Amino acid sequence: MTQVPDRSAALPLVQSRKLGAFTLHAIESGLQRLDGGAMFGVVPKPLWERRIPADERNRIPLGLRCLLVETPDELVLIETGLGNKENEKFRDIYGVDNAASDPAHPDRLHEALASLGFAADDVGIVIDTHLHFDHAGGNTYRDGEGQVRVSFPRARYHVQRGEWEWAHQANERTSASYLPDNYEPVMAAGLLHLVDGNVQIAPGLSVYRTPGHCPHHQSVLIRSEGETACFLADVIPTFAHLPLPWIMGYDVEPLVTLESKRALLSRAVDERWLLVSTHDPFVPWGHPVAEGKGVRLEEVGGSA
């Protein structure tokens, strides 16, 4: 198995490239650090640590990548990172590093938007792949007075209806991932739209159910002028997870994840999708290429 090359340099805050008539901006909204064993499930440490080395607490670095899509009609944000609402104990446990360099911004996501010339009010659509805190935490933010507010007040947020219901049925196994301040204020403001199944959200953007990590997890397909990109989210959390059996211990239905991955990667290779990773700490995107019985990643850079 190929070892990871030295990637000690931090990724740029934003990397951009064209997809047909759209512009994609991969936003590095921060890092978190989670237990490597949990992230790779039954895969032995000597194998996974070749891909992503662990720290002294057995945690591996994970990106908190969001994708901003500029279409001719809309500014669409896919995922919102972890946000700024959690206390220092939480941030230490999960190794969170997402503070903006300028305290005028609540977190690094908003700093990245400003660097692109956008404000929160410019975002018209937000897509939550699911409601776990590291994917939807930036749906809201805590202001200087300690009040929780909706981060993108002019946007319509979208998530699977089943995911909303699952979040409200959380049990001892799942409740730590679902923090109500990340989504209840959005619903209370009338901005959360619940969708059912594989549906179009806007011209060129649709959600694609990829269950397993949680029962109603969705990925996002972006299509323009014959090109397709897929924002993977946690069906394939890092590119180290491309092998079919490399599945997180966090997944509530790992055998369902296996079939979601199999179907997604088959389409992605055949149709030469650009895959966009949420959590890969080294590489934001690339094309999957069949190699032997598996799939490898052909990395691509920014081009916009």
C-alpha cells in the first residue's frame, strides 16, 4: 500500500476550479482530530497509519472542508463546518482548529467567504449532507452576546427529512453527534427545507442518498456542461477510505455503507466524476481511476 508523501504544508484557505459553467471553491474551514481506530473501523493501525499518521493521542487530522458553488443563478454552500459555538473542553477533545485569523469573523468559513468577496447574505442555498456537528455546526453561530443565530439568514437550508427525524430519535450510540443548536434555530426561522430522496435542489445541483454512516446520509451531485462533481461527505470521508472495506467505526450501518460506496465509485469511475472530500486533510478533490480490483485517486489542482 502506497505511503502518504510528506504533506506538512497547510492547505490554502480556498482552492478553486471550473466545472463547466460553474466555479467550485474548496474551503478549508478548519481541522478536527478524531481517533484513528474509530475512523478506520476494522482496518489494522499499521495499514491506516501509512495513509494518515496519528498523534500521541491516537488521533488523526481531518479536514472540515466545505464546498462553495457559484452557478449563473445561485451561490450554493455545501456543508458549513463545525462553527464557533462549542466550549474549550469540546474543542480539546475533538482537536478543533477552526478559528478565523480576524476576530471579526465567527470562524474560518466566514473568513474564506470574505476572501472571495462574498458575505453570508449572498448565500442562497445551503445543503447539509447530514446533521452531525462537524458537518452542520456552522449552520448557526454564537454572537458576541452569546446568542445563537442563523449563519446564512437569506438561504434555504436542505437536508433529508429522514435525517431530521433520525436526529430527534438519537440514542446513547448517536446522540453525541447531534447538537440541537446546529439545526433547531434554522427550523425555527422557517429556513430548513426537508427533502425526500434523490431530488434536484437547484439547476445543476441534486442530492444523492448514500446511506450507511447514518440511515439518511446524502452526497451532492453538481453537473454543468457535461461535467460532474460529487461532494462525498461521510460515505467516503477521506481518500484513504477509497478501498471498499475501509469503513468508519462511527457508521451505524457499515454494510449499507459498503454498498453505497460500491455503487457510487462504479458510477464515478465510469463517468469520470470529480470527487470532493469533506475530511481528507491533504487533498480536496480528484478523479477516481480503476486500478486492479480497486480504485485510486488521480489528484487535480485548482484551475479557476
